[in-house]
Amino acid sequence: MPSHDAPAGLPVPFGPEIWTVAGPPITGMLRFVYPTRMIVIRLGDGGLLLWSPVALTEAGAAGVATLGPVRHLVAPNTLHYSFIADWHRRYPAALVHALPRLRADRPEVPQGPTLDEASQPWAGEIDQVLMRTRIADEMVFFHRTSGTAIFTDLLQNFPTDWFPGWRRIVARFDLMLGDEPRVPRKFRLAITDRGAARTAIGRVLSWPVERVLMAHGEPVTTGAAEYLRRAFAWLNG
């Protein structure tokens, strides 16, 4: 999982000027294992933006290099940063973009521009909206050229047999298993300002979204706008 990204480690086209790269699974809290996915976007100047870099391999670096020069490394939320320093050592001229909360909590993240909703080097090509929760701050992106909305952990979905034993029971209760990606229950409970969250998602729903990518789950490639309305309808409850 996910099959879309095969072969592992190499860029797979997802749409105009956007690719996905599968990384090896990682083990998180309570030994829950998660698949990893990096997204590569080629900007108008030919430079590459690497979203949520996965574990660096020679094959992966070589595959990315065929697409263009790496100029931006993005930690899209405060949990997805583990491999960004490795990629920065490989591409020291690339700018590392991280949220203020991540820089405050993780000084090992290389210094670079602050990731916020203000103008960025990719303004006009990628829009962005910040969602805040007690678990993590997350910047949601919209790549205009491909019509792709990009989420990190706010949307997740796993095959029913992905987690073994008691972890499968927990994952089902947390809404991580199902017919389509959903906002995990823990993230719903971690939103302290629902008004701000509704405003942020309202901006997301205003985008002309044609497909949805996320770090942990199969992409949504049909009916994406209606899917997003379903995925966040609970915010209005």
C-alpha cells in the first residue's frame, strides 16, 4: 500500500507536473506502522518541490533528479519531518519550509523559510490553508495545474487488513478504516476552534479540486469535490 506509488522509491506520474513517490513504512506510537508517500511538484521555473520527503535512497534521489533540480523541501505538518534533513544534506541549496510550531519543537529541522499562508515562492501555482489541532498543525495544499488537493494526516484510509490484532480494532474506532479516506476521530477531537476549522475547510471546498492526495491512503481521483464535502461534513454538526 498504496499500489498507486509502485515501483517503490521511484516517481510515478499523478497528473500534470505532479508525481508520487512511495517510501518504506515507518513505525509510530504504540508500534502502529504507516506507509509513507512523498509528492513531487515541478514548478513553473522548472524547480522541484518535495512534499513530506520519504526516506532517502539512491534510487529515489536518482529518480527525482530526472525531473529537475530540487529547490524546496516542505514539512507539511508538525509530524512529517523525519527525513527532511537527509534530503537537505543531499541538496543543501534547497530551501526547507516548516511551520513555526515544528521549528519551535524540533530544532534539528534545518533552518529555512516559515511555512504560513502568506505569499510563498510558489504563489499562483499552489494555494495553502492552515488547519490547527492539538495533535498537529497541518498546511493543506492545492496544486492548481493538476487540480490536486494535498492532505497529510487529516485524511487517512488503510486496507482492512493493514493493522494486526488489537491495532485493527483501534484503527476501526479511529475511522482509519473504511470505504474512503476520513478524518480520524482523534483529529476531530483535537480541534479546539471549530469555527476556525470550518473557515479553513470552507476555503478548501472553494478550490476547483479534481483529485485528492494524502500521506496515508489511496488517492481520490473521481468526484473529488463532493468527496471532500462528505469528508468534512461532521464539522457542521
